[in-house]
Amino acid sequence: MNLFLKITLAFLVIISGLWVGCLSDSDDPESDIKELETQLEAVWSDESMSPFSEEFQQLIKKTIDSYQSFSNQYPDHKNAAVYLFKAANYTETYVKDSPESIILYEQFRQRFPKHELAGDALFNIGWIYNNSLKDIQKAELSYREFIQQYPEHKQMESAQFEIKHLGMSDQELFDQMAADSLTQDTTPNP
């Protein structure tokens, strides 16, 4: 092999190695999400930062968009479901967009019906209808569907409690719980 060919081959090996090295970070489909989550963690640990500040809201919306995009672009990825669930949760918790959050939870349920978070998604839909949107009928339907589909779920007692107290104001709920507590305290033990 002549010297020119050896130098050319060595040069190509070095260049291809550098090219692959440069791609390794950008080839990670989750790199943007990881960076955004790192930024969110920094903001959450900063006690002076309000979740209602413009800076936080921009960051959270960008994170939600990244979660949705990732889940749509990589539907078979091991984290696609979790990212879509987080998008729904952050939309309700931080953006306070209840209708959009329900849409995202419903997308989650349709796309990942067997996922371990599917029950949580349905419970959260009922909670949003009841507590954020004050739509008692839809809340009850969601909770009853939850109870039927997920009878062993960790939120079962919460769903039953929610159905029992649908439509009550905070004061009515407090009064009911106080009355229930008095009834339980005066019941003789056999």
C-alpha cells in the first residue's frame, strides 16, 4: 500500500471517528428532554422562582412540547408513554389548562391502554372534571369507569370518596367528614 493511500485511509478513519463522536450526543433522541428537565430541576430548587413567572412558564411549556413531540416521533420508545403522561400532568399542574390536560390524558389512554399509568390517567381525568372544571356528570362517569376498569388500583378508595362527595363545597365536605368522624367515634366496638 503506498504512502498516499495509507495517509488518506488514516485521515478518513480519524474524520469518521470525529463525526461519530459528534453525533453521539445529538443522536440521543432524549437529549433535549434531559436538558429541559435539568433546567426544570434547577428552577424547582430555586425557592425565589415562582411557578407563575414568565421564565418558568416558558420553560414548562417548552418541556411539555418536547414531551409531546418525543412521544409522537418515537411512539415505541420505552419512555414515550411516560413523557406523554408528564405532558398531561404538567399541563394541568403548571399551565392550568384543564381541557388540554384531559385531551393529553385521553391520548395517553388510547395510545398506551395497558401501561401501568393508564389507571392514573383516568383517575386524573375524573379529578380534573370534578375539581377544576366542576363538571360533576363527567367526573362521576370517569370515576365509575375507573372503578370498573381498575378495581385493584391504589386510587380505588380515593375514587370512591370522590364519588361520594361529588359536588360538595369545601364547607359541606368538612361538615360531612366531621359528622362521619363523630359517628365512627360513638359506634361501640364488639
